[in-house]
Amino acid sequence: MTLTMGKPLRVAMGEAITEAANHNDRIVVLDGDTGSSTRTDIFEAAHQDRFFQLGIAEMNMFGMAAGMATVEGLIPIVSTFSAFVVSRAHDAIRILIAQPKANVKMMAGYAGLLAGSTGKTHLMFDDVPIMRAMAHMTVIAPGDEIETKAAINASLEYDGPVYFRLTRPNTPILFDEDYKFEIGKTVTVREGSDVTVFSSGPHTARVIEAADLLAGEGIDVHLVHVPTIKPLAEDEVVAAANKTGLVVTTEEGTIVGGLGGAIAEILSQHSPTPVKLHGINDIFGESGPDKALLEKYGLTSHHVATAVREHLAANK
Amino acid sequence: MTQTMTSTAAELAEYARQIRVQILKAVYVARAGHIGGPLSAADMLSVLYFGVMDIDPENPTDPDRDRFVLSKGHSSIALYATLALRGYFPVDELKTFDSVDSRLQGHPDQTVTPGVDMSSGSLGLGFAGALGIALGARAAGKDFTTYVMLGDGECNEGVVWEGAHVAARYGLDNIIALIDHNKLQQFGWTGASLDERISPYLGDQLANRWRAFDWKVIEVDGHDVAAILGAVDEAKTIEGMPVAIVAHTVKGKGVSFMENQPGWHSKVPTDQELADALRELGEPEGGAQ
């Protein structure tokens, strides 16, 4: 299946919150001086009176978001780079946003491997495990522009904290305009019988390519896209795993405690299944062009296909 | 209906005395908690809750109420004693302080305690939350005032100065910070000998920090209720910039043998110490009941 290249998720986010604010006057946006990168500048241009620049001071920004959320039903949408959301503001998010279940939506841009020549300081591989481990937190990693908009709209109907994992590059379109997103639901992208593959975020596009490659070799992949990493529907994960009896998880993030960890936790307790975790192997990153990074860190469609072949071979 | 209580200076001093008595009793019963910081904050809390804030204990979430955030969250028992005496919950409930299933947790929890407007505990964060409440009020067109109390030790935290910058940048004149400048923190700086602990900020350093961040600074004796009331009244007239009331206080204020003693930062009094302390505070019956 050939995918059409679409917008970066950050642009989809900027457009989605701008449109939502047209009919929701409770939305306010807080920016940590990254709006021209993470694209809250789209919102500022349309709703300057509800856009607050809080400068390069992330812990304060997330604390202030929590305070704003206690006033008149305001819905603060906070944006900066993923590394600064998760690492720099962790304390404020944990105590003032997660513990009281503050209605704050966190837009974490530049997550994962492809963050525009920034290097190991900015490449956030462990955001999913860290945010997933936090009680009361919802973690969403949309796969394309359509899903980003749908997920943001769904999150605005949900009263509680949500972490959005957003990425930088242009992203292939996975879904059509009729796509319905529901927090906590998985999406079966492709029915298959040999091996079940779970993926999330824009990485799913590379997994679709891998499934096409494998189909040419007679390997029939059952592909499940997981936009909501927490909460994760146990019954859907178990049912998808039981379709083939063999599971590979693959993600643009660390294999320690991320999507793979979440799937393995469910299956080990409810339906023990051989699981192979594919992703970034407990290391930090470096700067470089996207294509070179995908090659070096083993996240191309060919690498995904290899992981699937190896798992099948090991479990013959 | 929210409303402001009108109290004379003598009445405010009496409420402060009762707050101190309840602090000591509760820490004694809980066998845990802080004493020095709560005692230094008692007079300011009395003035806010019994003479300044437009609030309604019957409706603690009234959207038009004034807000208070105790950013120096480890002084929680001082806030709980104040809220109980103001009628948010029974004074008797203070006996549950710091116990399992209690609404009165070790640090303030906005999800369980009536009257607690913002959780706090990790120092500096309550200040950020309070600034958010103030900015939110502006965004939503509400005209209530947000009060926030910080410790001087708490002002070591970088996030305080992140927020101080942003508040001044936005000219937030609907927030009033009260800085409990009691000159001692938990362990702090060593003085002439290892037994002596000295202020984290020498001379005017702390007040000057806030001035340098373009806050209007009002210095006051933090144990003179009439002066505190005057400072808050003045603060409310300031337009276009946030106000920090730097209150010079004594850690452990009100009990002679606890004053200026770093050891009473968090320590449980013995039976004799409690009796002596309560006698000094004009409660000759003594005892925790």
C-alpha cells in the first residue's frame, strides 16, 4: 500500500487547537518559547488574546497551567519540546497536573528520533515510559495529521491530563477523513495470520511498508496501531495477540517500558505469548539527517521486517 | 456568599494565638509534622483569613472567592488550623493530621481538603500554581485576588524566579506574595560554629531579589497583625505590577524555647514541652485535648 505524504503532526496540532478554540472559549495556550517550531504560532495568529508566552521556564509554565486549570473551567494547552515537558517539568506535572487530575493538555513536540539535528539532549526516547508510569496520565501518540486532530478533539472532551507525543517531520497519511478516534482504543490497520505487530505514532507508516515487504515473502502480518498507549485496552491487545500467537512490538522510542513494555505487561499476565520488543535499545541518540538516523538506530521498514523475520524463525 | 471578615487587631492576634495552640496540639497528637515554620506563619494566616480574604467556608469552591496557596507546603498544619478555626471543617478534625485516610495530609492536597486551593509540597511549585490562578483570573475576566505564601528557604528554588519573571512581565497585579522571612531553613548555612545556623539571605538580599525582578516590595514585621493588615491593604492598591510582602518573622514564634531554634523545624514536643508551650500561649490547662 502506497501512502501519501502529509503534514507534520506539529502543524496538525497547531491547526487542531486553533479550530477547536473557534468554538471553545475555555481554551488557552501556553508556549515555552518554541511556538515557531512546535507550531503554536498558528494558534497565536488566530487567538492572540488566549495565547500566553511564558518564556524558557518550563517548570513554571506547567505549574501555571495547573493553576489556570482551576479557574472557570479553563483548558490550558501547553507546548514545548518533549524533552523539556518530560524531564524539565516532570515535578510540576506530577504534583500539580497528574495528582489533582488537572485538565491540562500537554503537546510534546519533537519526540522520538527525528528531531531536526538536535542530538542526544533533545532526542526523547524515554518519554512514553516516564509519562506512562505516572498515575492519572493519559498518553497518546498519534500516527498522522488526521489522527492528531481527532485525538486532540477527543482529549478536549475528556476532563483530565493528557500527554501528546508529537513529532517533527512530514508524516505519511494513514487514515481518511471519516476516521473516528476513541481514547484507549486500538486500530487494526491490516488483518493477518502469521504474526501480530503493535506499533504507534508515525512509525506505523514504516511498519506498513515492512508488512508489504513481508507479504511479498509470504509472511502475513496482523498490524495493530496503538495511538493511546495509556490507558490500553487489555482485551483488544489479548485478542490481537491470540490471532497469531506471536507478537512483535516496534516503536520510535526506547524498548524499556514503552509501547513494548505496555504490551508485554498485558500479555504476560493475561495471555502469555512470545513477544519481541523492537525499538531503540536503551541508548541515547545523536544529531544527523532523519534518513541516516533511521538507518543507524534500526528503525527503517527493513529493520522492522528483519525483526519480524527473526521472531518468526526463533519460534518455528 | 463570599465575604471578608472584619476583625480588630486584638481579634486577629487572638486568632493567631489559637492557630499556634492548634498547631502544637496537632503535631503532638500526630507525632509528626513541622512546628517552626507554621509558628512563624501564624500571624499572616490570621490576617488573611480573618481580616482580608473574600471567602465562604460553606462554599469553598465558590468561583469568585479569593484564593490562597501555601507554597511552603510543609507548614500545612498552620493552614489546616486556620481553615478549621475559620469554619471549613471541625477543629476536632485536626487530631487526624498526617494519618491514613485523613483529609489533612502531610502536605496540602487540593483534592481532599476543603479550602485548600492548590496542592503544594515540592517547594516553588505552589508559587507557579498561584501565578497560574492569577493569570487564569485575568484570562477569564475574574477580579478575585490570589494570595500565596512562600518561605525564604523556598526562594532558593529556581522555579520561584522563573515565575517571578513571568509575573512581572505580565504585570500581574492580582497576586500578592507573602514571604515568610524567618531567616532559618531546615539545615541551611553554618554560622560561626556548627551549632549556629544563619539566614540563607543576609541583610536585604531577599527583599532586593524581589525588587530586582520588578516586584513592588513591602517589608513588614510578620508578627504585627495591624502592620500586616496595612501591608496587604497597600498591596491591593498597587496597579500594573505584582507585590511581594517580605515579612520579617521569627521561626518558632510564640514559644520562647522554640524561637530561632533550627531544631524545632520539625520535631514533636514531649509532654512537658507541650505543657510549657501551651502555658506560654495562654492555655494553662495544657495537654493535647
